[in-house]
Amino acid sequence: MDSTEQKLSELMNEVTAVSPHLADFWQATAIIESLGYTDRIIQKEFGFPDALSVGKYIYQHQQRERTQKAIAPPVRTWRTTLEDFWLFLQQFSRSFVYTLPLVLIVLLEYFHVKTETSILPAQLASLITLSTITSLCTSGGFVQIISRRGEFYTQINEPLQAQRVCLLLLYLGMTTTIILSLIGLFFGLYRGLVADEYLILSTWYYLLLSILWMLLAFLSIKLPWSPLVILLGLSAVFLVFRLALRWGSLEAQIVAMFITLVIVVILAVWLTKHQKLPKDNPEPVQLPQVSATTYLLMPYFCYGIGYFCFIFADRIVAGIAINPAYGIIFAIDSFYQRQMDLALLNFLLMVPFVEYFSYIFIRFWYQAAKQVAVKNQQKLAKNLLIRYWLIVTAIIIVFATSVAITINLFKPATWDIEATLQVLLGCLGYLFLVIAILNAILLFSLNQGRVVFQTLLPSLLLNFTVGYILAHTITVACAVIGLILGAAMFMLLSGQKVFQAIAHLNYAYYVGGY
């Protein structure tokens, strides 16, 4: 609290001591003048033009405090507990559903499911791995802006606008994906890096997976539970091909995703054709300008891309560190990949919890901000800081528990101490990243998306740079050091911005437009 706020708080206390229950702002003004405050002193000390304006401010402040005191604290009942549990399931499912296929593949690797056939050669398998990583990285930005823009219009009860805007963003994402795939295809054919048929198949796989993620984001705007049902169906089809027909993981993935994509396209077209105009406003509202939309969504777009690039940075570095003598342009060491898959599993399981923890933190913050008086801002900041550290502590405890369970369940008996240490190093990097994601969500809730990207970009560069140097000069396993240092930097930089917002609440509200 600065000196002006301190003086204003002291004046409020003096007026309240004279009259705890002001009749109107005229009485407050009279008390202020009786205390010896002239207009000149008021302008100099408080920045108000005259005594009347200060009287109005103090009277409104006292009325607001009396109203807040009259509000009874909420009573916890079985109904509110059930509502919180239902809220947890919603928040958990919204995030976990997109990680379900990856979790399923990671789990099957540790069940040692044998396959009768293996139709994918090493070159094609490496291209499929690269296509999977790049599809998540390139489509992640469009998934973010489609989801956020659609949720915005849905919350203000404009479903038609949500469909129109998100449909344009979907077309833009699909066009960008097609252009990138054509560039990659022409470059690969020109250089002759791999067999043409492998390159074409991996390009189709990249298109299939990228478009599928964007279509799921579009469907979630109109049918919130559709991604859960669709991805559960995808997982079921994958398991049929993988376990019942004894196909390999990659073959089962390709066929299952193609079937899912066809169903999703049919559903999206049907929903778009059957969108009805609201009766009270039959004419669609004009869409916002492209420049304004770009300005608003660019931080989310960049964050969506940077998020997946950060997750897979060590794998990208490890993949390009392959010896060219093997005749493969990209391949991740299978031993290193299995170690990092086990670490990634804990990260994927932890992200939904972080989504829920951040939601309840922001919900408390918003509710408290509506009721806390100006002179109690420091007390609110202290409570927010305590809650923040409690959430961080809970994240560490849950993450450590998850690591202990997954290592005991899925670590092969043949792994030595060095292999286990590699997994723990990966888990440490992902723990830092999880806390950084918590900070990013809090900053996004304060409309500080640009700040998130400003902290993510240097951290991502550090991740790639350190990982690349160590993987090429020492060993591929050292790529995890880049993940640890980059995630730690992201956590510290974003955490500093969160602490600044909590320490200067009024400024944070002003910057956020509240």
C-alpha cells in the first residue's frame, strides 16, 4: 500500500470514528471539512478534486463494507460437496481426455503385448514418430484459439457466433496444415531422404492426426462431452486392432485414427448444417475484424505451439542426434524413449489435476476480489500467496505419489540404477513444467497471455539449445538436462509474474481490464 492509499485509509478511519453509519455522502463531506481538510489539501494529499468527491467515495466504501458484512459465509453441505466433485470431474475430463490416447500407448508398451505381424519398417516408423510430434506442435496453437474463442461466445449465449468464428479458425488451421504438409512432402521428395511411399504415408498420417485434433476442439464447443466419447471410442478401436487382431501399435493407430476422423467429419458437417438461428436475433452479427481477433488470440496461439514443443523438445533433439550412417533421418533411441515415456506418463496424469487446482484458485480469487475492501488488499494478497503455496505443495505430493506408483508398476526388472535415475530426471523436468503450467493458467486468467509467451519463449530456447549441445557432444540421454533447465526457467519466470500480480492486486486488475 503506497502513501496515498495509507493516508486515504486513515481518513476513512477518522470519518468512521465520528459516524460509523453515515446517512449520506453530504454527512461524510461535512465530517471531512470539520476535520480541517480543505479542497487544496485534498487535491495534494489524495488526488481528489474536492471534499465532496472524497465524501462520496468514503460513503460508498462504507456502504459496500456494510453489505459485505451482511453476506453470510457459505455453509458446506453434502450438496455443495457433490457439486465440487462434479466440477472436478468436468475439469479433469476436459484435460485428461486429450491425453488418453497417449497414456494408452505408453501403458501398452509396458504390458509387453506381442504382435504376430510388423508391417512398418524402421524408416517408416521413424517418420510416423516425427509426424506425431509435429502434428501436436503445429495443431496445438489452433486447438487453443478454437477452444478459447468458442468458449467465449458460448458463455455470452452466442452459439451461432461461436460456430462461425470457430469454423473460420478451423478452415485456417486445416489450410495451414495442408500447406506445411505439402512443403515437407516436396522437400523430402526433392532431397530423396527416404523412400517415396514412406514419405507420402507419413504425410497423410500427419494430416490425419492434425485435422483430428482441430475437429475435436471444434466439436467440444457444440458438444462438450463429444471429445470424451470420441476418444474413448478411438481407444476401444485401437485396443481391438492391437490386442484382438495382434497388429502393431503404429498400424493400429493409423487405422483407428482414420476411422475416427471419418466419423468426426460426418458429425461436424451434420452439426454445422443443423445449426438454428435464435428466434430473438435471426440475423447473424457481423464478425469482428481480423486484426482485432489476431491481436486477442495470438498469445494463446503461440502458447499452444510452444506448449507441445516444450514437452517434446528433448525427443526432437534426441531424434535428430541419430547417426546418419544408419540411413534414418530421425529416430529416437528406444531405451531413452521408454525411459522418457514413463516420465511423460506422470506428466500427462498430473496436468488434469493442475487444471482443477488452478480453477479453484481463480474462483476463490474472483469471489474474494468482489468482497474485499481497499484497505484489506494486503490481507487478500497474503491469503492468495498461502493458497498458492498450498497448491504447489499438493502438486508435488501428488506428482511424487504418481512417480512412485508408475515406477514400481511399469519399470522393467532389467533396468539398472542408471536407467531409473534417467526416469527420475525426466520426472523432475516435467514437475517443473507442471508448476509452470499452473503459473501460466493463472496469468491467462488475469488476461496476461503475452506475459506467458514472454516467459515461455526464452525457456523453450534454453531447452532446445542445452539439449542439442549435450545430446551431440556427450550422449543422447543428456537431452533431458535441457528439459530440466528450460522447465525450471519457465517455472521461475512465470512464478515471478504471478507473485508480482498477487503483490500488486490493483495493478493486476487494471492490466487485466477488470
